[in-house]
Amino acid sequence: MRMGTALIYDEEMTNYKLLWVDPACKIEVPERLTVSHETLVKSGLVDRCVSVPVREATDADILLAHSEEYLEAVKKTPYMTLEDLKEFTLQYGDVYFHPNIYHCAKLAAGAALQLVDSVMTGKVRNGMALVRPPGHHSMRSAANGFCVFNNVAIAARYAKQTYGVKRVLIVDWDIHHGQGVQYCFEDDPSVLYFSWHRYEHQKFWPQLRESDFDAVGKEKGVGFNVNVPWNKVGMQNSDYLSVFCHVLLPVAYEFCPDLVFVCAGFDSAIGDPEGEMCATPDVFAHLTHLLMNLAGGKLCAVLEGGYNLTSLAQSVCQTVHTLLGDPAPRPANLNGPCKSALESLHCVRSAHRQNWSCLKHAADLPTSDISTKRIKLGDEEDTVDKAEEEESAQEVFWPEPPGRVTPTVRTAVVLPDGVACPDGCKHFGSTEDLDPLVVDKLKYGAVVGHAPLKENFLGDAEHSDALSTLSSLIALAEKMEKNEICSGLALVHDVSMAMKFVVQHVASAPRNRVLVVCVGDGKVMSNITEDGKTLVVQFSNKDSDEQKCKHYVPVCLKKGHSEVSGFVQAVLSLLLPLGYEYDPSLVLLVRMPDSGLSESVWLQLTGLLQGLAQGHTLVLMQEGEEACVGPTASSLLGDPAPSLGQLLAPLPEDVQSVESLRHRLKADWKLLQTTAEETGRGDEN
Ligand code: Q9C
Ligand code: ZN
């Protein structure tokens, strides 16, 4: 990887703690940082990051998001007695002060600023700041929810002021609503704030009316505040990924940020006593990956909550692994969103349909009777519930995320001599790699131990060049299967033939599943089977006459594929959910000569698809497309795609064809659902 990942941490931020008894605050402990950091050290991740020192945020920095009165008040806390501290604390909600917390809060905000500096000056591509106290609940003139200064809000304003950043995206995946961030930017269209949070119809802390989906921003900022309330606990990976595919990513791509922040709280992970959700730590690898092609890869993750030390540390590691470019583990059992998640999804999409052209088509069902039944504050059951919670608080178990073994070879290429390719790619395809079995297969159309091939591939490939290319291709696919090579790229004479050949070979092995993503016209697969070994998604501008079925998805977009927004929306809300649910062992990405796709859109596609199949992406391109080889290889090596610019509204006919496909397929592919008419996962949630 060409540019690094910053890790910002200072042990000093562990030097404060709760000094009195307060059940609401006892979970916010120094070990949150020490355990996270130790786990990063043990997994070897710290050594792979660029270590950036913290600094103290200055008064001027802090005043970017806070009032002078508040800053002056906090400044006095280091000199207060225990009694004074207790009393000072009382004016705020769910927070505690300590003689050293002001110092730590300056370091926490300063860490976020150091991260911005490192990313914006190009010292690193992305990074994470491990900080205490967290920030997203603190308001202009108030501490709240363990937070003193709003680290990310300060950093976002600083990035705008110092580097002229025009559009900032803040993704708050902490399980609490970062109301402080919302208040800071609610009338500001230059900062798009997205938050999902445990809400339970306003029963869950901080119990705010304005945390619901209908708080969309104010004045010029209408549309730039996106709230996804979770009205049940127990949300799973499918629920999170579904919201990314159907809300956050379409809006984020339309918005086109210059810089992305993550309010990286991990109380949204399984085992957390606050969140009580069931998403596993590896989901954060995917959430991170899905954001890494925005803003040219400029991503700053800043720790917020996370109170189960095991779950927290594992989730932090998953995030840092991904920031470093390591392929994400295959997401386990994505069985579609639950009913409550679908209701939330539907409500937020409807609430924003006027604001974002990607959501214009969001189904026009009544949302009033779904999610607006907020609980009246002060209801009797509130206290009963708390007691019950203490009783029923149980330990949850989940498997440790699999170790992330990145193959020694990240990207291998099969290229004719003289085609330029970035450093770091392994060249593959000397005659030594000619596998006699594969040659036989090519010549005689069958190979011992495999099903006989339905087509004779020799036809076009008589000359030895083509033979050796195809043979190398199979050798490459096999090394990817064994996880000796992560990704690959081949320039071939006949891309359709090579595609069929690879698919037949790979799909013949027992546990393999191939997601074939084909961009361009032309008959692709005459042998689609319903055995589930392949899922073919073809983007073209001709209506396909091939048989449509669960495993063949022809996406027809008019006006060529140069119509960027239609294509991007199809990728985000159709291809990605299909890919995640299908969970392939290999992604075969085929660029037909007539693909008509601009380079930047193509690179977004290759970037996003690498979140699937543990990064096992094999790209096929046809001779004549040499110019695209270098950029594609860079993408496979982990470079972020260039930004697409703010997207225009997609063509109505493109929207129509994507929507009708989603409609046709949503019974078979649950991650395509966006409304609760369909029943959802049906696990009582
Ligand atoms: N049962 C962050 O995650 N409520 N703050 C505690 C205890 C306050 C969370 C109630 C939670 C604050 C950054
Ligand atoms: Zn939280």
C-alpha cells in the first residue's frame, strides 16, 4: 500500500476515572483504551501503522464547537475538590468530571486534529484516533454522555477552516445518537451527519424527540441530517449492511464528501451492555471498507463508545485492519434485515425522498402508523424496565473473528509483454505455469475428475498464446482459492470465452460460488444453472432475452453506462446487497470491450466489490483496453477510487429498471428489501 494508516494514541488519556459511585457512568473505564491498544499491539497492527503523536487542542480549536463560557468552566475543573467536581458534574447528564479530564479532553480533541492534519497533508491516507473522553454527545455549552469536548465536530470545522474542505461526511455508527454533532451542524449543508442509534420509540437514552428519522436538518441544512432509529435491540449484521446499502451509501455518493469522519463507537457491537445489539465485530471491517472509496479514501475514525472490552477491542482491530487495506473476512449468515429494521429503513428513506434524488423513488407508504408511536416520557414502565434490565443482563458469546491472513501476493497479473502495470503486482504467466491438466481441458473439453465441459474452448484459442493465457488464468484462480494470492487481473484475447472458462473451472469445485459481474453487452452465460454455483449480474444497455432467474440479474441502464448516477445507484442498492447475501468465494469482474464505463466509475466498482469474497476479485479485460490496466491493478492493490463528483439525478428509466429488478428479486434476496411489507427476518424483532 502506497500511503499509510495513522494510529493516534496516548496513554495519558487513561489517566482519569470515575471517583464516586454512579451506576450510569461506571462503564466508562480507562481499560477501554488500554485493552484496545494492547490488542492492536498483539495483533501486530500497531507496527504497521504510522504512529502520530497527540497534541492538546488549543482554546481556538475548542471554540470551533463550544462556547467561551463552557470552556472557561471546564478549565476550572483541574483545581476543584472532589465535592466541587461532583457538584459541577450534576448540571450535566450521564457524565463525570475528574481533575485530569480537562487535560485528557484537550488531548482527545487534539488527537482528532492531528489525524485531520495527517490525512489532509497526505502524510497518510486514513487513520484512527483512540481517545478518551469520547465526544459526540457534548454540546456547545454542555458535557453529556461521558463526553466533554466534541472531538469530531471540532475536527470537522477545523478541516473546513484549515484545508478548505468543502463537504464533510460524518458517519456515526456508535449505538447512541450523537446529538451534539447533530446540533452543531443541523443547519449546515456542508456537513452531512448520519447516525444510527438505539431508540426504542424514544425510550432509550438520551430519549430525544429529535433523534427520530424525521429530524432531517434545518433551514439550509435540510436533508443533511440522517437519523436511523433502531426501535428494537438485537440488530444484526444484515440490519447494519442493509442501512448502508439503501440509505447511507446512496446519499453519501450523491453528496460526494471531500473528507469522511467516523464517530467510531463500538457499543453497536455484540456483547455491549449499552447497545444490546448482535452485530459481530467483523461487520466493522465491511462498514469501514464501504466508506473507503469516498473522498479519495480520506477517512478519519475517532473512537466514541464501546463498553464490552472484548467486543470493543475486536471491533477496533477489524477497523484498523481494513484501514490498512487487509481484505475483510467473509460476512457470516446475512439473512436479511428484521421487520423493525425494515420499518426504520422505510421511514428514513421516505423522510429524505425530497432531499436526495437517489431516494426519490422510495415507496410512498404511510410512515405515520409505523414508527411515530413514540413512548411518552415519564411512563410508569420506565422504572420497572430498569430493574428488569439489571436482572436479565446476561453474558453473550460470539466466535472470535477469524485471523486476517493477507496472502503474501496481493495482486497477480496475466499480461502480454510490454503492458504497463504498477509496482507491487506479481507477473504471472510464463510457460512454467502451464498446467498440463488445464491444457488437456482446453484441448479436449474435459478433465479427469471434473464434469465434462459443455463447450469446446479451443475454437478461438488455438494459438499457444491464448492457451497459455487461459492456463495462467486457471492457475491464478486456483492460487486465489488457496488464499495464496488475493486478487488478479488478466488481459485476454476473448473476454467472453475466458469468463466462461474460469466460471466452469472454479464452479466445478465443491464449496465454490462465483459472483460474476459483467459490464457490457453481449450474451454472457448460456449455461446459467440454478444450482447456485454462480450468480451473474450483467450491466448492459440492451434488454436481455436470456432467461431471468434468481441467479441471473440483467441490469439494463439506458444511454450507455456513462450515466454515472444510475450505475452507481444500481451498484449500491442492487449489486452490493446481492453480493453480500450471496457471499461468493470469488468475484469475477468482467469488463466487456463495449462497457462504456468511465474509469472512475469502474474503479469505484472494483473498489467496492473487494469487500466480498475476502478480497478475491479476478478482473478480466479484453486486449485493447491496455489503458485501463494500470488503474485497475492499483485498485486491486488497495488504492482508493477517485471521487465521482456530486451525482445528478439518475435517469427515470434507469431508476425504473433498477427498482423493478429489486421488486422481482426481493423475495429471493432479502437484503434487497427496503420496506416492512415483506416480512423480514422474522426473529421476533
Ligand atoms: N445504563 C457514549 O457511548 N447512559 N456515550 C448510560 C447506563 C449514557 C454513552 C446509562 C451513555 C453515554 C460515547
Ligand atoms: Zn455510545
